[in-house]
Amino acid sequence: MSTRRNFLKTAAVTTGAVGATALGSAHIYAEEPKKITWRLQTYAGPALGEHVIKPSIDAFNQAAKGEMEIQLYYADQLVPTGELFRAMQRGTIDAVQSDDDSIAAPVDVSVFGGYFPFATRYSLDVPVLFHRYGLKEIWEEAYGEVKGVTWLGAGAWDPCHFATVEPINSLADLKGKRIFTFPTAGKFLSRFGVIPVTLPWEDVEVAVQTGELDGITWSGITEDYTVGWANVTKYFLTNNISGAWIGSYFANSDKWAAVPEHLKTLFKLCMDSSHYYRQYWYWGGEAQLRVEGGKLQLTTIPDAEWQTVEAEAQKFWDEIAKTSPRAAKVVEIFKKYNALMVKAGPPYRY
């Protein structure tokens, strides 16, 4: 027997079932979030990239669990290194690992990226300068004035030494040497007769073999062995013009803004893991390969003569300081920091 009460009860159950089905369907057929895909190009070739960036990118892709994937490209694979900044601005690529100097970043602090002569003595100087002496805020300010690119952070790489075909035992031996190096380092070294040469990274080894280059001032001994340059050069100069390369991560601003906060945090953690790995990889490699490498003979310019190079660097700093108030501020920080380290004494400065 049908009653009004039974009818209402049946209707309620039916409506509930339909509602549940509708809700279930909506849940099942809702569009899944689209995976974010980036193309990131590094300054490094494949052999070097295996150490300076690939482990951290592999870790990011694994931890992102399909929400985001970073496709890694090596030196000059998509864009010539000198055009990386503009390509990133245009969105041709999404992110870059390099120094400001090499990618021609249009900011007044770009000259300090890479190897700014004698600004650092050890790799730990770089994170201290950025996080305790104000360089981080200065870089953020500088890149905040440029549309389309976001600076994400800096870290330290290896020191800058000469690896050459002929031995360097004095400053006179530098004259006329055609050397592959970084833009600012090249400008400084030209004061001592060095002829800076710019080439695609992958062409350097062949250029040494054919005599187009007399040597390389682009790295420490760890990279000389890792990338094969120790196979085509014979000598390694123990004097260096900088204790650590300053490199950074950058991203296209629109692409960075579209990344969820948790993935931004993950990417920065992976940047830090790369910075940490390089600290001990280079530090251990520089010492071990000097002693046990077997391919390169060590040479040294006497301290008294090398001091003239360090003195010239101070003049170079003062010239750069005149280019902008912000550049002057960076130079002042370098001076203050290095003076403090000298006063602190060993092991900070010897």
C-alpha cells in the first residue's frame, strides 16, 4: 500500500542516490591540473652538467610527482650562451643556470657574476657574501628593474686557474697567449697581455688541439679533468685570479609566477642541494687532482710577482665602482669583507 509517507521516503532515497551519482561523476570527470613543463639550459656541457646541475634536476622531477617536469639542456644546445638572457625574457626557454656575465644580463651587477678578479678566495665566501653581507638584496633589486626575468639565487663553483699548452712561470709568459675565458675575467687579464677568445663551449678542446687557443682560464683543475681539457693541455698554474665562480639560477618571470608555491619551494631546495654538492666536489677535487691527477704539471708565479696582479685588481675594482652607484656598493662590500677576512687570519686568509 502506497502512502504519502512512503512516497516521500522513496523520493528522498532516489534523490540522494542521483545526487551522489552526479557528485561522483563531477569528481571523476573533473579536468586534472595540467603538468608544468620547463626547458632549462645550463652553461655547462654534458660531462660537467652531470655534476653541477643534473642530480638536482633529477631529484626535482622525481619529487614533483608529475606536477612539473624540467627538461635539462646543456651549453648551446638550444640557444648560444651569450643569448640566454634574451631568450629567457622572450620565453623561448624557461630557466637558466649560468653566471650573469656570460649570458649578457642587462644589469649593472652582471660584471660581478662569473669570476670578478680576487673578489673571493674560497667557495664559502660566495654564500656568505650573498646571505650575510647583502649581495642577495642587491641582486634582487637589480633584476627587479628588468622585465621578464626573475633572479632566483646564487652559489659558488670552482676557482679560476690557467691550464695551458706551454708553462706559465712568470707574468711575461702570459703575453700573447690566446685564452678561452669569461668576459670580465678576459678584460682584466688583457692588462697582462692575454688575448681573450670567445668560443662555443663544446669547441674549446678542439681549438686547443688545433692551436687556435693556447689555454683555458675558465675553471679549476676539477673541471679540466672532468671535461677533457687536461687531455689537450700540459700545465696548470696554481695561482688563481678568483677563488670561486659566482653562478646563478634565473627564470622567465611569467613562467615562475605560474608555478605553485610548493613547487617553487621544492625548486629552491634543489638549487641548494646543487650548491652543497659543488662545495665538496670542487674542494676535494682541486686538492686531489693537483696531487694525484697525473696529466698536468703544476707551475707557479712567485708571490712577489703575483702581488702586482692583485694590486692591479684593486684598480680594476675602482674602475668598475665608477660605472654605477650599485656597482660601487658591491665593490665596497667586497673590500669590507676581504679586509675582515685578512684581520681574522688563518684559516680565513693566509
